[in-house]
Amino acid sequence: MRITGAVVAAILTIAGFSFFGKSIFNIWPIYLGGFLYVKYRNIPYNNIIVVIIFSTCLSPAVSQIAFSSGFPLYIGITLGILVGLIIGFVITPLSSNMSKLHVGHNLYNVGLASGILGTLIYSIMKIFDITIEKQLILSNEYDMFFRTFLLIYFILFIAIGFIINNKSFKEYGEILKYSGKLISDYTQLTGFGLTFINMGIMGLVSMIFVYLSGGILNGPIIGGILTVSGFSAFGNHPKNSIPIMIGVFICGIIGIWDIQSTPVIIAGLFGTTLAPIAGSYGIFAGIMAGFLHLAMVMNISVINGGINLYNNGFAGGLIASILFPLLEFFKRKS
């Protein structure tokens, strides 16, 4: 495949979620399900590979059924793999239709499709009394190491972009003019130099958000930072993302949740899935979207049992689907 913004976003996202949720075992059945889909449709696999990579957000369903369903191990593994195959087979047509709800204003579109599919899978699991116990296993001993590592990592992104862009930051402002609405592939719109610069800057912005929130770098937060950086090749930039973070921060302060807690911080990071709202309708719309996003995401995981790792994409898709028609209405009236 040719490397595009979508591919960059997919690679950094799956790398980020490899810190929590995804493993060598639980992603492969989904890839294989995608392979069966393209054979059935008689199309090239590279037409859907990005969607399949993102759809591994449902990989916990494979692990849960394989090892924690109460079935004998050989039955559990067989059923887990079968569920992964089904996910990979059906996710492409599902996700292509989900985008019509928000018209490109939710960057994690597969997260919306996966949230709905995950809800169905979890409901079926409960028929057979397969329950998922809530857990919160977080590290705190690697905070300083990853602060240093990621700081160097994102500075290198900026330096490489600077070199590729003829040793200049010239025309970086062009990226800020885009709304970020799907599909905004900065590698094609502005080139790899400016894209790398944007990825580095957004990585640093994400780290600053974590610092101001008083968070400690652990697996989910690292995953969020890398995802934001990846999607900074495919929609995110400071102008459309910071308002979302502000909205989440405000909601976290006045709400019942601890602003320093990992769930709230990752909502601020992954909430930038709604960046196109700010890019299309302005800063205040973005702040409102971020505010509503935290309220939604903190209450929605219960319906899919946590098997959808892109729960923020699910919540963001619902918020975008509500806000888009309303914002369009008021925009036309004005």
C-alpha cells in the first residue's frame, strides 16, 4: 500500500492501543475476517485494510470469549476466533454506512460502527450468562520514562518534518485552515513535511493536556497520545483539537469526575475525534462538543461491556450525529 494519512493514523493507533487491549492473539481473527470479506466481494484487500486495522478495537471480544467465557479452553478459543472472523467480515459495510450519520465529523468512524456491533455482541454474550467484570489496572512507575521518551519522539517528528519541508515551517498555517472533516489527508493536501510537523506538535499538545490535568502516563494515556499524533496526519491540528480538550476539561472540573483520573484524561485525548466540529463550526461549538463528549463517554461503556476499545469513537459518533444537524440548522438560519 501507498502510505497515506489514513495509514499513518491506523499504524500509530494500533501501536497506541497495544499498550492496552490489543495483542498478537486477539487481532488476527479480525484480519482474517477481513480477508474473507474481500474474497467474497472479489476486491483487493488494500481497499479495506485501514478499516480492518481500526476494527481491531473489538479484539477484547476475541480474548474474553476465548479465555473468560467459562467454556472449556478449546471451545472458548474456537468461539473467540469465530467471533473475530465475523467482526472482520461485517465491519466494512457497517462503518461505510455509519459515516452518513455524522457526515465526516467523527474521525473515529469505525469506533461508532464497532460500538454498535460491540453492543450486539455483548448482548448475545449475556444470553449465555457470559459477563465481563469491570477492572482498572493501571501502572504509575513508568511515568518519567515515557514523558522523556515521548518528548524526544515528538521533537524528532518536528525535526524530520522541518528537514523534509526544506528546513522551514513555512506554510504550516495551511493545515490550520482545514476543518479536519473526513477525509482530510494532510499527506496529500500539504505533503509529508508539514504533516510530520503537525504530528509532532499535536503530540506535544497532548502531553501538555495530560500535564495540566495532573495525569500520570500509563498505557491508556500513552495510547491516547499516540492516537492523536497519528490522526494529526488525518484530521487533527491544534486549532480544531484544543477546543475539544478545553470542553472536556471544563466538564471534568464542574462534573462529578476527578479531572486527574485516567478515564477523564483519555476522554480529552480521544475526544479530539470531534475536532471537525470545531473546524467546521468554530471554537465554541468545539468546546460544547468536548463538554458533551465527556458526559456521554463516561456513561456509555456499560452497554457494550468494555469490549469496544474505541468507546470514545462510539460516544463521539453519537455526539457528532446529534450536533451536526443542529449546527447546520443554526448555521443556515444565521
